[in-house]
Amino acid sequence: MHESKRKRLRANGWKIGSAREFLALTDQEAEYIELKLKLADCLRDKRREQRFGQAELAKRIHSSQSRVAKMEAADDSVSIDLIVRALLALGTTHPELGKVIARTRPAATAS
């Protein structure tokens, strides 16, 4: 966000901060969310890399297309366990999972 916009918003009484601050997340909650987002991003990328549709992946893991879409969106109703199982079904190795977990996600940009 441009500094001029920040100043304008603050002058009008708005507070500028992160989602973490707004939701008052603990360090553990924020890390859990980041982990889930990294795994969901990896699942989407791996599925596309292998040229699978969501429905094809769903058949492979005995689930539904809508469930795969929720996994890729890191929906609250989906566990990390399910995302990892889907990644393993796509042939993701343990070392690859370790790299996903260890990497830093790019920060979201506010406009």
C-alpha cells in the first residue's frame, strides 16, 4: 500500500495492520495457518503440474471435487492430514514435504 494511502486512511480514523493483528492470533495459530496455506499451495501446484483436474485427484483419493477445491483453498473444514494424504497420493516424497514446510510463503500485498 502506498504511504499516501496509508496516511489518508489513518487521517480518517482507520487502523492499518495485518490479519494476524486483527484476529489477535497467537504465534502458534499464525504458524498453523501458514503451514496449511503452504501445503494447500503445494497441492494445487503439484496437481496442475501433473495435469490432473480436481475431479481426477478426487477419484484418486476417494473424495469429491468440491473437497479437493476446499483442500486447495485451505478451508477450515479440511485438516492438514487430508492435504498431506492428497500430496502423497500425487507422489510427493517426504523430503519434498519437508521443503514445503521449511519454505517461507511470500507476504500478501495490501492494495
